[in-house]
Amino acid sequence: MARDVFISHSAHDKSVAEEICQALESSELTCWIAPRDLRPSRAFSAEITRAIQRCRAMVVIVSNHANSSPQVLSEVELAVNCEVPIVTFAIEQITEFGSLQYNLGGRTWIQSSIPPPSADIAELQVAVKNLMHQTDPSPPRNLSPSESLTARTGQVSARARSDFRKPLFLALIAIFVPTFVAYHLVESCLDKALSKFIPDSLTTALVLMALAIVATPYLAGQDVGPLKVPKVSETSARNLRIAGPILLITLLVILFVPLRFVLRQECNLIKNGSAEEGDVAWNAAMWTEGADGHLEIAVDYARRGSRSFKIWAPQPHHLRWVQRLRLEAHANYLLTAWVRTQDVAHSAQGEAADRGANIAIQFISPPQNPIHSEPLFYTNDWRQASVRFSTDEAIDIEVQLQLGAYSSTTTGTVWFDDVRLNRTW
């Protein structure tokens, strides 16, 4: 189990370490201390490493024994590598520092004695809690000139890391943000459709979350504008450097690649496909002159909304609503519409020319044979009709909602609604 504080000490200072451990735990801090927390049959070095990597702060009890202890030195070096905050609690005056000085220079330093006075222990409790809550630690005190030099060296190293991390982070931003913006500019017609699948706020939140995860290991402990990026251990930073980009790429794939193909179909090329704007963008046309027939915007039936396109022919007729469009080359398209029929008869010209109620694509320039949907006859509730086609070159077409067809007249009533022309993949 992860603990708040790892207590590093020499075996010769066991009694002081246990006293400090008891004091910290009395202030609701969980501590890991050897040999108390060593698990049976586990390797000593593995247990120490695991405990340091998972703790939130380290207290180093500095004495002449600790100064010459390879074990304490190894523990401190591991904590530094894992970016674990360190508080130094010195119980003796050290005349000649060994290698331990290199890693403890510039850290929060509390000078105490044996036995530690209660005031020093109280100061230690405050210092540890400050580090764990990521507030500014108490300034180092009682530092020798050599320790001050080490502290300044550490500050220079941190500044060098910052100088490296911030440009790298800005490079990530420079690559990602224009790509994200360009996608939305190119796919602006999908904005409305996108909200049907994933709300804009959620999309933005997910992308920002992934970007924050990517940036965290590079900016840990740095100030970014008004924000302070929290510190993370070296192990966590290493994992985030691997997992962050993977998460971001996965998120982009999940959000944009599949949706790109789905949402392409939601980008309707037909204007006023549900007749809610009356006959805007549509023209009424008839083939049989003199026959009785009507084209109107109906309010009696609608599949969705309050209006639909209606054709009524009491005599054999070919009537249609048409809309002209210019389409791109080398693309696949799908025309769909919902159709409702009433008493639609078979054609008077015979079965070969029988079109009933249908939707069609008439190729204008360059001219080609029209493509019709399956015909509907008699009386039917709303059914979806469809036509698929491809273009080899840029082409002008006419979308037709019709009763009958060229050289095929019929009678009856038909309603059309939710007309859509989508590019497919």
C-alpha cells in the first residue's frame, strides 16, 4: 500500500527514526519505515524501491552515521530520480559531508538534535504537509557555502529542464492545434451533425484532457501562465510520456476517423429537403400538358416536421419536384427520401415503363440515362426510397421526386419528405 512518507535513516538512528515516525503518524500521515514495514520473504531492495516510488514525500534523518551509509545514499538518490519531495531532518552537525550532500543541497532543511525537541518535530510535520500539498517548502536554513552552491546548481539544472520542456510542449501545441482547427474548417458542414453524436463541449473536454496528459511529464512542476503543473514522479512521467501520445492518437482516431465517414453522410447536399421552407430551392415540373395534376407543399401529412412535398394526379400524368445540383468528380453518392403513397396505379403505357412513385437522378451535363429508385404502387405508409450512383467527372444533375416518369404516366397521390443527398465512402 502506498504511504505518505518514506523515512530514510541509518540503523544506528533507529530510535530517533521511530520517534519521528510516531509523531508523523499522530498527525494523520502514513509512514513507511524499515524494518517495520518490510514484508516477509520479499527482497529488501525491491521493497525499498517500491516504497520510495509510491510515497509522496521522504524524510531523511541526517547524522554522521547516515552521512556514511551507502543504503541511505541509495535511498536518497532513488527519491531524487523519482522526483519525490525530500525534507532533511538533521539530528547532528555534520562537519564533512560525503556524497549525500549532492542530493540534499537546496532541500528543506531542519536542524535538530538528539533527542529532537517537540518544536523541531512540529516544524517537520508542517514541512512534510506543505510538500505533499505542493505548496512552497520552507527555505533552506543552516546551509554551508558548499550546500548553497549545490542548491544553485540544482536550480540551474531545473531551469535547463524547463528550457527544454517548454519548447517541446509548444511544438506539440503548434502541431496539434492547427491540425484540429483545420479539420473543423474543412469539415465545417459537419458541425451540426457532429453534435448528434458527441456534444461539442465533450469533444473539447476530451481533447484538452488528452493534451494535458501529454504535456504533464514535460511541464511537471513548471508554471504555465496562471497554472502550476503538479509534480510527478520519474516513473509516472516516464509512463505518461508513453501513454499520453498513445491516448491522444487513439482519441483522435475514435473521434474523427470513424465519425468522418459517418458524418459525411450527415452532410446533406439537398437544400430544404423537408419542405419546411415551402418550395424554396425546388421547381415544379410536368410532362403531360393539359392533364389534371397538382404539385403543392402539403400540411396534411409529414414524416417529420409539419410539411412535405405532395403530388396529386387524378388523370394519367408525369409530375415531379426537381432541384439541380453540381457534384464533384470521382465520388459516390446516395439519394434517399421517405415516400407515402395513396392509390398509385400502374402505368397506362405498360409494365416496361412502369415507374409509379419514385425518386430519380437525371444527369444533365454531361447527359446520361437517369437512375430511378424502386417504384411504389397502391397505398403505403412512409417508406424509404434510395438511389446510389457515382461520378467520374464533375457533373450537373437534377434530383427528381416524381409520380410517373418520362413516357410513363400514372395516377394517384404521393408525398415526399426528408430528402437527402449524401456523399458516401
